[in-house]
Amino acid sequence: MKKKILIIEKIHEDGLKLLDSRKDIEYELVENCETNYLSEKLKDCDAITLRNIDFNKELITAAPKLKIISRHGVGYDNVDLQTAKERNIILAITPKANSVSVAEHVFFMMLNISRGFDIYDTFTREKDFETRTDLDLTKELWNKNILIIGFGRTGKSLIKRCIGFDMNVFVYDPYIEKELIKEYGGKKTDDYKTTIKDMDYVSVHTPLTKETKNMINIEVLNSMKKSSILINTARGGVINEKDLNEALNKNNIFGVGLDVYENEPISLNNPLLKNKKIFLTPHAATHTKECTIRMAKDTVQNIIDFFDNKLEQSNIVKL
Ligand SMILES: NC(=O)c1ccc[n+]([C@@H]2O[C@H](COP(=O)([O-])OP(=O)(O)OC[C@H]3O[C@@H](n4cnc5c(N)ncnc54)[C@H](O)[C@@H]3O)[C@@H](O)[C@H]2O)c1
């Protein structure tokens, strides 16, 4: 009998092409993620690929044959880990696929906010590209302090780019040795609340856990430099959104780049959408063509490797 993969939400076709030569595997793509519909589809599948939907207890229970959840990406806070563990289901991620794209996205945001794209766009059009020498609107990254919170795959990709821009890099990650951070050209801090006060840029790269939820709250935001720029491409909830809006409205920080939100997709009523000091992208840090292909291929390859008993340990999340 053929093994069945349910592809939950579309992935790049280059990933699906890997299955072309496998006569022992079949797959079905589902884009309707409504619980009843999905539960029916899950009944007979051995493996799933998973993007953004919540793969909760109800859905795991609806899949009695499920042996592997292959996440398209690296975060897995949308999976009910407890139930997956009880069922001995393997959870795989694509650790090699996306950290560079996210680090580039952080630079896209930092440069964009620092160089005031919106300001330039508006005034150059209005003034018909008249040269202005009386304005001092934009910032350089050179020689500025940045705090990277979380020094995993993305934090490490980011620091290389920061060093290339001659930034002074500080790192907060209680689980990483200071020697390793030094090798990358950064300085370890054990106290992010004190270090953050002197930072020009702060970029968050931790998972969302009980420990990291709301780690940047109003008290921390109000202690930052008024000229500082904060970026979150990790997970919504690490920065408290209500507090963030308040700090921006009181001009306590200069600008923010957000790719992730407490609730996704973001509600159209969310005041963050209207705040002109926030540069927003819709969880799109990995949405380069190259990265989308890498993620799709690695997601499918993890399932093939699992079926062939050769799934790399480093792609498996310890539950
Ligand atoms: N926007 C996107 O599309 C996108 C893409 C990739 C990753 N992400 C998210 O970015 C985050 C980082 O991804 P990654 O691949 O670098 O993960 P990773 O697991 O490689 O690194 C996470 C790091 O955070 C550190 N950490 C854990 N708790 C911490 C704490 N309390 N304080 C400081 N550091 C702590 C860990 O020690 C680890 O080094 C994750 O939340 C992931 O889901 C988002």
C-alpha cells in the first residue's frame, strides 16, 4: 500500500517534484483548512507537511496513522507538542533553509526605517526631486550598537551581516557560551534589560516560550533610547504589542519593523496597522523565491528520508 502525504497549504512545486519518482508515495494538497474538512482528509495519511495552521490535539487525533509532521520552516509553536509526543510522532523542521533570508529581511527593515524610505518617497515626489540639504532625517548603521536577542541559526546569520556593516554587536542568549559569541565578533550580555538601554538597534530571534513571552514589555521599551529601532522577525508575543504601540505613540522609541504578530493573520482592526512608525511585513521574511524553494524541498525531503529511515537527526525536534 502506498504511503500518503497530506500537503496542508500550498508549497513550492519544486518540493512536490521530489515525489515524482516515488511510486510508493502518493500525496494530496489541501488548501481548505477548516477543521471538519481537514479531519476527514487526515484519516488515512502517514505524513503531513505543515505551514501556518494550528495543528492541535483535535487534528492530531483525527490522524491515527500519522507518523511525521514536517514543518515548512523552523518554528513549531503551532503544533500541540504534548499530543505529538504521546503519539510518538516525529516533528521535523527545515533548519538549513531560511536563516539567511530572515537575516536579510532584518537588514531590509533596519535600512528602510533608518533611511526613511517613506519620508524620501513623499518629499522627493512632492518637491520634484529638489535637493534638500537642511534635513537630517536618516541614520547610518555604521558604528551603531545592536543587541541580538537569541543566538541560534538566525542570530548567527544576522551577526555576520552586522559585522559587515561595522556595527557593535551585543548578544543576549543565556544558552550560548560567550566564547562562541566572541568568535562571531559579538559581546555576550547576561542582562538584556540593562544592555538594551544603550542600543541603537534591537533584533529579536528567540522562539516563543513561557520565558520569552512579553520579554519586551512597556518597562523595557521605555528604558530604550528614543532614537532606537526595534525589529521582530521571530514570533509575535515576544514583544507585547499593546505596550509597543504605547511606546511608539509616546515617542519613546523611533521605529519598529515587524514581520510577526500575536495573532496571525493580523486583524485589520489592530492599531499596529495604522501606526506610521512601524514597517510591517506579513510573516514574509522567508518569502524570497530561493528560500521558498529551499523550504519546500527540505520539507518534502524530510518525509522521504523518514520513510527511507535516513532522516537527519539535526532536522528532528526533540519532544
Ligand atoms: N519570520 C519568519 O518567517 C521566521 C523564519 C524563521 C524563523 N523564525 C522564528 O525566529 C526565531 C529564531 O529562529 P532560529 O531558526 O534562529 O531558531 P534557533 O532555535 O536556531 O535559535 C533560537 C535561539 O534562541 C535562544 N533562546 C531561547 N530562549 C531564550 C531566551 N529566553 N532569551 C534569549 N535567547 C533565548 C536559544 O538558545 C537559541 O539559540 C524562532 O521563533 C522562529 O520561529 C521566523
